[in-house]
Amino acid sequence: MLAPVVADKQAGLIPLCQRYGVRRLDLFCSATKGTFDSATSDLDFLVDLGEYGPDVGTRYLELAEALETLFGRSVDLMTVRTVQSAHFTAEIEASRQPIYAS
């Protein structure tokens, strides 16, 4: 179950993901578990940016900003390469839902 704030704007994700070279974008945490509070919750995304070239940092930062603009709220954007904790990985896997794949 996707939070309505995400479901309502899912079509807007396609051009953003294409622009920033996203291979896959998943949503996780409260926005997929039914505990999302539209007044206070942020959105948690896990992104695969594909090849890590010299522009990956810029793509990451610009994507995070574009997601915040699209959804009008704070976004936590994690990359698949930065998730290292087994406990946190398990938490992500329990709630993640793919919302874009190239």
C-alpha cells in the first residue's frame, strides 16, 4: 500500500528518474507500511544510480532536491551502496516497494 501522496504523483517520478539516470527507485518505511502521517512524515527512498561516474554526487543531490519539490516534503534518499547495517537492510527489505525501474 503506497501512501496517497506518493500514489498521486507517481507519474511525475518517471521523468525525474530518467533525467538523473536512476536504475531503480524503491519506497520504504512509513509510506509503505500504512503508518504515514501526511502532516509530519517524510518519505524514505532507496535508489540505485547505476554506474558511479564523476557525476554521481551531483545526480544524487539533484534527485533528492527534485523529489522534495515533487512531493512537497522532506525526503531521505539512500543509495543501495550506502546501506551496510544488516538490521537496517532487514527493515528496508520488510517494507520496500519498487516505484520505478528502468
